[in-house]
Amino acid sequence: MYPLLGLSVATLACGLDRALFWYRLSRREKRVAQDILEAAQYDLNQAAAIAERSNDQPIARFLLAPLKLRYPTPETFRLALEAAGDKEFVKMHKGNKLLESTVGLAPLLGLLGTVTGLIKTFANLNVGGGGSTAGATKAAAGIGEALIATAAGMLIAILALAIFRVLVSLQAQQVEYFSEVGSDLELTYRQLWHESTQNSNSQPRHSPDSLPEGNVPAERY
């Protein structure tokens, strides 16, 4: 029961830690991503500054990675997005290994406790020795106590599995959202900043004269 108690404490602590992480993420994530994408249409430096100020958000760190590069090609821009995304996904998967281990270990530990308890109970039985009713009652109580370990192991495994499935669902949603936002930023960079400078016969969508004061012209990128 002591290992089961340790697993239950670790599972609850992991669940609370991940709940706090996802609560903080969900509060500001979409607003931060929208601000960065809107700023990127007019000034990449401003978009990078917004991402830098919100670096406590995974989406901000993800979008900042390509924005802080100097003169990146579209391929380099995408590579920076992918590398930053992989790094953030590793952080989002924190706790998964612990929960997976708990789901597998808790029932086995519970079963082990039950088996050892039954062995001890039957070893103390006076089979064929004319045992009294009190002895039989004591043996039944010992068997019931031994089964508690199995019940505890199953409850802990069910709790860990429920938390794990919720986290996997949230992580899958984040992968899709990161892919969507990253594609929007990459498309903005290709259309407004990179392709306009590569094609000398076409006028940039946002020429330096039309940008607000303080914005950086497309040629810098």
C-alpha cells in the first residue's frame, strides 16, 4: 500500500500541475497569437516585440523563433517554426510518462498486495484442526483486507488514465492550433515580406511610404 500511496500522491500532483499549466495557457493564447499575426502584416519587428513580451506563452515562443531571424528564407522560416514547435510540444507532454507508468503499475501493485495478503491469511488458518467460528471470521476479515490493495490499485489506475486521456486530447488540439497559426504566419511572411522583395517587377503590398512611422521596410527581410 505504501507504493500505491506514493503513486496516488504523484498522480494528483501531476494532475494539479497540468491543470494549472493548461488554465494559464488557455486564458491568453488566442489573444497573443492574434496580436502577433496582425502586427506581422505591417511590421515584423513589432510582431517579434509582442511575442517577446508574452514569452510565458508557448504560442508566443513558437512564433518568436522565426521572427527573430535576420533575412530568413522561407525554408529557414519554416524550419525555425518546426524546431520551436517540437520544443514546446515536449514541454506540453510533461507528466505523460508518469501517468502511463501509474496506469500500468498501480493494478499490478494492488494485485501483489492482495496475493501476499492471501498467502499470509491462509498460512495462519488452522485447516483440519477444528477451527472455531471466530477463526473463520478472522480469516474472512484478513481476505477482505487483502483485497483492499487491488481495489486501491484499480482506483489509482483509473484516475491516472482519466487524467492522461484529457491531457492527450488537449495536446492534440494544441498541435492543430500551432500548425494553423504557424501556417498563417509563414504565409504572411512569404506574401508580404519575402516574395515582394524577390519580384522586382511587382510593387510590395505595403511599400515603405505607406508604413506607419517606425515600421521596418520589407527590404530588411
